Amino acid sequence: MSNILTIPTTILFLAILSLSSACNVDDQKALLAIKNSFPANTLPTWNASKDCCSWDFVQCGSDTGRVVSLQFWGDASTPPSVLNGSIPESVGDLPFLETLKFTGSPGLVGTIPPQLAKLTRLRSLSITNSGISGPIPSFLPQLASLEVLQLSSNKLFGPIPPAIGSLANLSTLDLSSNQLTGSIPSTLHSALLYLSGNKLTGSIPPSFANFSSFSIVHLENNQLTGDASPFFGRTKTISNIVLFNNKLSFDLSGVEYPEETLEYVDMSHNRIYGSISEQILQAASILYFDVSYNQLCGKIPGGGKFAQYQGAKYFAHNKCLCGPPLQACM
Ligand SMILES: *[C@@H]1O[C@H](CO)[C@@H](O)[C@H](O)[C@H]1NC(C)=O
Ligand SMILES: *[C@@H]1O[C@H](CO)[C@@H](O)[C@H](O)[C@H]1NC(C)=O
Ligand SMILES: *[C@@H]1O[C@H](CO)[C@@H](O)[C@H](O)[C@H]1NC(C)=O
Ligand SMILES: *[C@@H]1O[C@H](CO)[C@@H](O)[C@H](O)[C@H]1NC(C)=O
């Protein structure tokens, strides 16, 4: 008796299981439209006779069968470096998408399509190492759930839209290695901020002095001027401040260093003047401090963890820095 009951129950259970994990028909339609927007032979495993949740680069929610993740990745030798063409508009027809990634497709060209504005559940958007060009789209601030926005190593140009700073949950903003111009919006506050390798000008916003969110900041290889002290302060929780190869020009003498968290500072190749405060000896976690190629003067603070890790080259090519590891002060 119990066996007779068990068998249909099992069958029913399996039927529900397979139903619930099967790809949603609308999502499959959108995915096939994506495939068909690329040249023939692209994405050969995307075959309508199989559940689209099992296709390469696709992930569905376990209980919904809706596509939640679409991540194309590769390098010169592996798929999908075969993604030649533009980002398909039909990507916007996957309304449950939380993660979207195109990386390592140099043949991916054109601009970021406005249809992506429909993906309001998106938490992570990465388009990197591609031939994508044009401006940073103004619709991005509408994607209110974004936590990670990576658009590095593309051919994007124009300014950084200040409204990106309105994305409350954005913890990583990586726009490095593009051709972005203009100044850094005073609204940006993500913990990880990578804007290196662009053509950014102007000064670091003074309002950054009031933000406690920064943890790792990379602004190297730009044309920034003025004062970098907004990132510093005794009680700040920033760990990495990387600013080399800019035109920063400010008095370092009064700058205080985060005592708990600061690990890595590279301000080399700027026009920074003044001296290095003795207070840096209180920065207990410091591992790297490079101020070479500036216009600094005065005695290099000695002793403590700071001195232990420093070689002469990190202080070389300044105006009149002195003391170990450089020559003695007069
Ligand atoms: C899809 O798979 C079926 C069965 O494996 C095969 O007969 C068919 O040719 C495939 N279609 C495409 C477009 O590759
Ligand atoms: C994409 O472009 C590359 C470089 O031109 C080429 O080698 C490759 O065969 C193309 N792939 C497809 C699927 O068109
Ligand atoms: C931001 O993150 C919080 C905490 O995880 C979450 O409750 C909230 O819904 C998120 N906001 C948006 C717009 O996704
Ligand atoms: C920082 O915040 C204080 C207090 O809210 C304010 O008076 C000051 O103007 C702010 N500084 C900058 C540079 O925005």
C-alpha cells in the first residue's frame, strides 16, 4: 500500500522539480535573440532543444527558472572572445538578471545599449577588456540595486556622470583604463574606487574629506591637480591610496595618516611639497609608502614599522628630503 502511494508521489515530486528548474520561455526567447544577434557559430552550445538554464554562461534561480546570471568571460584563446559585434539589445529582456558580465571580448564594439536600463534587479554589471566605446550611459543611476559596476579597459570617453554617486549600495566602482575626461564627481563614495588610467583633470573633491566609506582608491595615471589630503586623516579607515603619475600639488606637512588601516600609499611622480609628518610612525599597518619624484623636504621620520619597510628609492628625487634611508640631514 505504502509503495503504491510512494511511487506517484515520487513521480509528482520529480515532475515539479524538473518543471521548476526548466528555463522560462521568455528568458529562452531573449537568450536566443542574443545568440542570433552575433555571427553564426557564436555560442554553439545554446541549443533550443536543451534547457537554457544548462547553457554555457547562463545561470537560473534555483526555484524560479528565471535567468539571474549571464557571464561571458574569456581571453584571446578561449570563448567568448568570439563575441564579435555589439552588446545585444535583447539582454534587456532578461528582467530577473542580477549579474551581467562581458569580459575579454575585444571584438565586442559599439556603445552600451539603453535597453540595459530595464535590468533593475542588476547587482553586478561588468563590461571589461572589450572594444566598447562611447560615453558612460546616463541611465546607470537607475539601476538602484547595483553593488558592483566595472567598466574598465574599454574605450569609453566623456565625463563620469555625477549621478552614479546616487547608487546607495555601490561598493565597487571601476572605470579604470578608459579615456574619461573631466573631473571626479564629488558624489562618488564607493569603498573600492578605481579611476586610474584615464584623462581626468581637476582636483580631488574636498568633500571626500567627510566620507568614511573609502577603502581602496586608485587614481593613478591621470592629470589630477591640487590637494590629495581629503583621503587622509588619523581616524580614516582607508587602506590603499594610489595616486602616482598625476600633477598633485599640495603641502604634505599637515597630513595625518590613518593609524589603524593604512597599508599602501603611492604618491610618486607628482608635485607634492612640504614634509612627512612624524605622525606616520603611528600608522601601525603601513607596508608601502612611495613619495619619490616630488618636491618634498625635511627629515624622513625614523623608527617604527614605517622605517623598517622603506628603501631609499621610495624617497628619491625630491627637493631636500634627508635622513635614513637617504643621506644625513645637514
Ligand atoms: C540542437 O541539438 C539537437 C539534438 O542534439 C541537434 O539535432 C540540433 O542540430 C542542434 N541544433 C543546433 C542549432 O545546433
Ligand atoms: C571574431 O573575430 C576574430 C578576430 O577578427 C576572429 O578570429 C573570429 O573568428 C571571429 N569569430 C566569429 C565567431 O566571428
Ligand atoms: C541596499 O542594500 C540593503 C542592505 O543589503 C538592502 O536592504 C536594500 O534593498 C538595497 N537597496 C537596493 C536599492 O537594492
Ligand atoms: C564636512 O562636513 C562638515 C560638517 O557637516 C561641513 O561643515 C564641511 O563643510 C564639510 N566639508 C567639506 C569639505 O565638504
